[in-house]
Amino acid sequence: MSSELKFRLPTIRPYFSRLRDHWSWNTRSVIQPGTALRRRVSGKVVMLTGASSGIGEGVAEKLAEAGATVLLVARNRDKLNVIAERIQASGGKAGVYPADLTNLEECDRICEQAQQDHGRVDILINNAGRSIRRSIKFTYDRFHDYERTLQLNYLASIRMAMNLLPGMEARNEGHIINVSTVGVQANPARFSAYLGSKWALEGWTWVAANEFAHTGVRFSSLNYPLVRTPMIAPTKIYQYMPVMSPETAVKWMLDVIVTQNKRKLGVFGKGALAMYYLLPKTSESIVNVSYQSIYEEPPENYVSSKARAGKAANGPEGKNQERA
């Protein structure tokens, strides 16, 4: 690559058609959401990860009803087969692509197979994800928490996108939707591993959106609040918190598919984002009070900060002084 600085004339005409399409599709999504969805996805090939349950399962069924060919991706082949058979029984089109997305070669394999089977993938929805709820002080010896979340939430999503983007770019048409979380705006405690991976995913998504803005390829981030899905079931405190229903979460996804908006974010997320930028220290204090107020059971091998401080004070020098 040459280090010589070169300039060229930018293409700006696509910006005007993009602005026209933005308002046209956003209007349709409000007035006739069902019709708009059919117009957007009928005849399209949609690859959906995390399709075996929850939001993914609901979205798959709605897309198939609207005329899309849905490619179902998850680890559990049996669950995918049940969903695919139900879709096909209703007259829809669905294919099953079981894979462990933490294995990046599996990402390559299913993307290649899907393009061989259908000629293209028009829409990629990176919905699969893994969440870990644990304080940083309890993860000092659990670096694998960060590796696990990064592997699925970020690296697998980008690997899928990088496999399918060349075809989208060549056709000058495509849409990649990366599912994120409102936690990126609110920064709740105990989610450093999960949110770190989602921050990375959003960073890539927004850079990609900027680079492809003059083309027909679009990128969207969907910042969900807590949704009543199997992923949050192990955390008991969520049983007492207001969460979004899977049905509403499905509607959010369908709206993003129709509008191709850059981000889907609720009122809470917008408020948290405003609070963070306008009153960062106040926002930090509010989150910290919440963090301190909820007790978290430490792991069996955890050594408290007081114990570590005492051990340091009674090091070799301290022991020698005691003997003296």
C-alpha cells in the first residue's frame, strides 16, 4: 500500500436517495407495518443467528410469513428442525444451518454453504449472544469470561459479516443487523465482560455504516433492554425487574428490518445516554449506589481486599519484625 496521499471526488448522489428512502420506509413502518415488512423482505434470503428460541424464533416465523427465505442458525439442530418444519407447514421457506459460532471456521462453513444453496444472503441478523453477570473483582482469575463473551458476541458476528459483505457489496444491496444492548448506554455494574464485547460490536457496526454510506449496504444496531428470554433466566434478580416481552422485542427487530435505521433505542437508553454525557459523575454515582446495595455472593476461592492487604502487611519484612 502506497503512503502517498491521493484524493478523489466523492459520490454524493446516493445520500439523497438514502434520505428519501429513510423517510419513505419509516412512514410505511408506522402506517402499514405488515405491508411494509412484506415489501421489504419478500423474496429475500435472511440469515438469522440465535434462531432456536426467544427473539430469534419469533422473528424467523414473522419473516417467513412475510415471504422471506429464513436460514436458521444455532447450535441445537433438533430445535431448528422443529421451527423449520413449523414454518414450512405454514407455507413458508426455511433452512437449517446448525453451528457453534464460537468456532470461527463454523461461521465460514455455514456462510459458504448458504451462498451455495441460495446464491446470496440479503440480510444478516447477528442475534446470538452470551451474557455473564459478575463483578470485576470476582473475575481476577477468570479471564476466560472475557474471551468467551468476545468470541461469540463480537468475533463470531464480525466473521459472519465479513463472509457475506463481499456479495452484498457486489450487488450493492444488503443489510446487517447487530443485536446489542441498552447496557452500552447505561453501563450497569457487573457486566464488564458482556458490555465490553457489545461495545466492540457497536464500534465495528458504526464504522462500517460510515464506510458504506454511499452504497446500498446498510448497518443497524439494535439496543435491547432486558427481554424475558432464556438468557436472563439464571439471574434471579431479573424476576423482580421490568423487562420487555419477547413479542415487543420481535416487533423492534421487524421495525429495524423495514426502516434500516442506524440504531433502535428506547426511552430509557436515550435518557441514560444523555445522563452519561451531561452528568457523568452523577451517573457513575447512581450506578455505584445500585451496585453496593445488591449483595453478590463471592466465589469460594475469593480473597477479600482486606485479607490481601493484611497478607501484604505481614510479608517477609513484617514477619521478621515480629520475630525480633
